[in-house]
Amino acid sequence: MRRNATGGVELFANQGSGVLTSAVWGDGLVDNPPGCAIAPGDTVHFVLFSELLG
């Protein structure tokens, strides 16, 4: 995932498990508890990759 200009997040088009391109394209991860669905417009906890390296 990556943040967009409006403060939302965007999904990489191909969500297959073998696609590493999405890791290079993105700038972070959404921390989502198991079994918790996310709908458009929901607030999520977004963790920047740069925070993980800090």
C-alpha cells in the first residue's frame, strides 16, 4: 500500500502472494487485526516502512 495525495491509501493492482513489485511500489503497511474487514472510507492504522527502519 501507499499513501495518496488526499491522505488515503492505495492498493497495488495485483494482490497475488508471489508479487514482490507491490513491496517496492508501496511505502507502508496497514496494521489490520485478523477477521476485521475494511471498507472504503474506514480509518486504518498505516505504518510507514521508514518508521520500521527508524
